Amino acid sequence: MSGAENQREKDKRREKAVTIVRRLVEAGYPTYFAGGTVRDMLLGEPPADIDIATAASPDAIASLFPRTIPVGAEFGVILVVQEGEPFEVATFRAEGPYPDGRRPAWVRPADARTDVERRDFTINGLLFDPLQEKIIDWVEGRKDIERRLIRSIGDPIERFSEDKLRMLRAVRLAANLGFRIEESTGVAIRDRAAEIQAVSGERIRNELVSIFTGPHPDEGLLLLERYGLLSPLLPEVSAMKGIEQGKDYHPEGDVFAHTLKILSLLKQPTVSLAFAALLHDVGKPPAWHPGGRPLFPDHARVGAEMSQEILKRLRFDRRTRERIVKSIANHLHFLDVRRMRAATLRRFMASHNFDEELELHRLDCLAGSGDLSNWEFVVEKRKELALEPLPEAPLLRGRDLLRLGFVPGPRMGEILEEVEEKRLEGALKSAEEAERWVKENYSH
């Protein structure tokens, strides 16, 4: 999609949202764009979503639009589908105490100001009237955007006791927006950081994904450490601090410094690449042998096993876990590519995950010694092999050996394995060649 087409799509989306606002206002309900939508508009960024806040109840909203979905009606939230596109519309509300650190004990309708004052941060407490083109700001959110500041609305301890995930959200906003966290807000996070463990793995995962696939993942990691959230969330990453490495290969410093550097090199990564970069050396602390050669024997295998457990704890889906763990398990294999047999190298490069494994290796090198010779070797080999495509299926199967007169048993498996090796090396290119080679080299 071109830039002009993309802009037209955004304009259409905004028009749909304005239509919803206009319908509610005409029915007598004050209605605004709210929260991050307004923040992003003031920052000159296209909002990821257009959230709408209104004085109308969910029942009133449903009565005004032909298609609605009650996704959270008990909390005053309903989806309005406008010309095939859903928009979240929330009723202004006041909330009771949060006994579980996530959900309020009760919710009741309120006015706009009360609704704003129960939100998390001032930069998310802005309202915008798209009909009057007017910003409503009761919490100095606009000033904090200008100051590039993350500040809680009201007492930060109270805000974080209501929903402990807000501590992690503050770090995510600061890292992704390039803002700083206001002092009293930061102190409250440090004081209560250990409580983040009460939050579900899924909610923590979503915030961490946003941090590490965002524009400044290295800054996100530093902020997690600075505000005491790293140890309770990712103790395995925190353990990298102070683990020294050989200066020839890692002039950048200890394992934590290396991880920061590799994260700084990420550019719009996939989730699996971002977390492979974050966790690729997580096995070094437990594998560390000071003064030994190597310093970190078997750390790729150890790290892959540890990462599997970390990713399960964070409730990543199986497929994403497999991609990340495979990249970590294989990240040292690139040191051996020049010594690999042609068949072994072909198999290594045939992995469905190989593009990410290769990119992780490139970033790992750039974050350390800077030596890209093995990466360049593999890239050239891929170009060469692309000119010699191999058939997808094996050249021979068990039934072919039976037809040639071989007796079922382990020996057949050995023959087929060797035929496959020859195929991958490029020595055998057709079934006819494979049969001839078997007849010449094996008796039955």
C-alpha cells in the first residue's frame, strides 16, 4: 500500500469514528475520542486504535447503532461496527477498589471528568471533541506530552495498587515514546516492583512484546532494570549483569551489555527474532566457567532449555516458542559453517526458521567482534545453492529398495540416509542416478 493509499485509509477510519461520535452527541450524550488516541494525535502519530468515550450507557449505545458487540458491557465497553469496522466505545465510569490488583470491585456510570481521573497516566487522560476540534485536559496531559513525561494521574501508589500492570505499562510508554518517568511515579514503581509477579503471564507478555518489538528495545531493557522490574519478571536476564566475556570477541563488555547492544540493532523485528535476541545468551550465567576455554561451554543448549521455560511462563504460543528456541539452540552453529560437509550445510540452511537464525547471527556478530565472515560465507552459499534447486521429495523410498530386491531392516535405513546425503551434496540429482548408485555400491 502506497503512502497516499495508507493516508486515505486512515482518513476513512477517522470519518467512521466521527460518525459514531456525531450520532451519540445528536442523541444527547457527550462523546469524545479518548486516551492514547488523543496522545498519538498530539505526537503526530497515527493512532493504533480510535477509542471513544461517552456518557451513553451500553444499552443506549446498542439502541443507536444497527450492529454492536457487547465485549465488556459489565465494564461499560461495547464495540460499534461502523461500515464493517469495529470501534470500542466505553461509557464514562467511576470504579471501586481493586481487591485483586487488576479489576475494580464495582463500576458505575460517571461524568467525563471522573472517568479521566481514574485513568493511569496524564498523557492518557486527554479527551478530544472531533466535532468542535477541541482538546479537553483536566490533568495537564498536554503539558506532560510537551515535557515528554510519564506521570501518574493522582497518587501513583494508588494507581499502581489498582492495576499492577501499570508499572510495566509506564516503562513501555517511556521506552517506545522516548519519554522519561516522572520522579514520584518512578519511586512508586521501584517500591512496588516485586508486586508485578501477581500479574498474569499473558498480560506481562503483551507489554514485553510491545517493548522488545518497539523502536527502542534496549532502552526498554534499561528501564526495566532501573525501576526494579527486570529481576521479578526476567531473573534469567538480570543474571547476565557482571558475567564477563572474552574481550577479543566481546569488547562491548559483559553479557548484559552485549544483550543491550544486540537489542539496539533490531529494526522492526518479528516477535520471535526480538525474543531470540533478548534470550540468546541467557544460558551463559549458569554455564560460566571463569578462566576456562571456552568460558561458556554448551551455553546454547542450556539457553534453549531455559528459554523454553521462560516463554511458557509468559504464555507464548507453541509455534512462537519453537522459533525462538530453535534460533537460540542453533546460534553457535554458524561458527562451524566453513567446516561443514556440503550435505550438512544444506540441511542447516534448509530450516524453515533459517532466515531468522541467520539474522540473529548477523546481529550477534555486530554486537560483539564485528566479524561477519561466517555470515558472508553463508549468504554466498545460499546464492550458489539457489541456482541448484533440489527436489522436495527424497530420491528413493523404502518401497524402491524393496523393488530392487533389498530385505527390510536397519540396513535399508542406512542406505536411504546415505542416498539423502548424496542428494544434499548434489552428487545425486535424480531417482535413476540414485538407483544406479545403490546398485553399484550395495549388494542385496
